[in-house]
Amino acid sequence: MKKRTFESFKEKANLCKSRGEYYNRFPSEYSVALRREDFDEICAHMSPPSNKARTFEEIQVEALKYRYRADFQNGSGPFYGAALRLGILDKVCSHMKAKYEYWTPKKINKKSILCSTRVEFFRTFPKAYDAAQRLSILNEVCSHMKPSQNSSLAEIELMNIVKNKISTAKKIKDYKVKIEGKPYIKRFEIDIFIPELNKGIEFDGKYHHTYEYMRKDLKRSKWSDDDIRNYHEIKDAWFATKGIQILHIKEADWLKNKEGCIKRCLEFLGQSICP
């Protein structure tokens, strides 16, 4: 994770004329900066804050409007900031509930039985799915489900991670493939494609990308053995003619080091691994 410096905070702060604007435009940045000893220096160029003194009672009355700290921070930033600076945040938020939902095996099972496949479970109840993974009961709660015929769960998870960073991420299919000497190759896909970057990510499943699986695929019946063995190279070369770069993530690597694979993908796309 890249360490934030005074200069990095100052860069964002310089775009704002007041602390209120700084909070409204960059709430996450503001919340972190607020805890720094040099916060006033970061905001030194801004018009002076309307330093209306907030009393404990005023802050508490405002805090009582909210059930969660995040809502308090987003809805009443100046009051939240005052509570933080005065060291009374925990006190005025003592009535609030944690937004984290505690998942028991029983609660997880109630959600899982509503789904017929793991993909549906992952998409419909992502928090319950993650909890099942953490508790090592995923196979148990999914035992009634049918095998999925769609994209692997890991591929879907990776797509969701990328989409959280870049909303334009999508899967694409190119039906106009024309390769000299290989007229039978007519279509290629990219699992995760970012149009504005002209970059794609391919998730290479350890089963669907094997020679044995592809050789049995009727859609590739006219492909030579060498074509199948060099599938990724042929595909990457075709998209390279369109200026598209491809990063491959192997399922075996994902299972060994998921965080490392996520980092590789985000760095490839020029994104920070920070939330």
C-alpha cells in the first residue's frame, strides 16, 4: 500500500477553497487527513473555518440522529470532525450499532438454500458467501447446489474487484477475427476489458484452458493441435493488432496467492490497491 505523505494530501487539498469543500469532494481523504497533526497546515490556504464552537451537547444531539458511525460522518461531517478533534467520538457514538454483520453458520445456510448454484449464491449474498469461506463451511452450505456452467467464481470475484475501481470494466466478444492462414478461427473473448485503457485481463482456468478440454470442444474441431497449444499466444497477438494489451492470471496462481494476483491486476490497470 502506498504511504500517504503530506504532499499527497496537500495536492488534493489545494483543489479546494474551504474545509467544507474538501470534505464534500474528498470525504475519505479528508477523514484520514483530519487525524494528522499537520491537518491545519494542509488546509492553511483555505478560507478560515467558521469556527463555531461545538459543545458536547450539540454534538451529541446531532449524533443521536444516526444509527451508524459511517452515516454520522457522511451526513454531518463538521459535527463528526469536531467530536474527533475533541476526543469524544466514542462517547457520542456509544448508542450506535456496528455495520458489520455477524454471520453464524445457521444464518449463512438460510441464505445459501435460496440459491441453486454457487455463482448465484456469490452474486446474491456476497457477504454470506465470504463468511462461509472464512468459516470453511462453503462446501457444506453449497452441497445442494448444481455445478455452475458459467464463469468461474474466481473470475467473477476478480471482475467485481476491477469494476469497483473502474466501472466501465466488461466482458467482450470479438466475432470479426481474421487471421491469415487460419480462417476457422473466427471469435475471441476477453474476460475483463477496460475500453478507455485498451487493456484486458484473462483469467485462465485450470480446466477450461487445458489442451484436453479445448481439443474436445466442437467449436475448435478444425483447429490444429499447434493452434490449441498456442491458443493464448494467437489470441494475444490478434488483440495486439488492435492495440490491446492482455494480462493473464492463472487459476493456480490465484489459489496460491489471491492478493498477489489482485495487486498485479490493479497495477496493470494503473490502480491503487487501497479501497
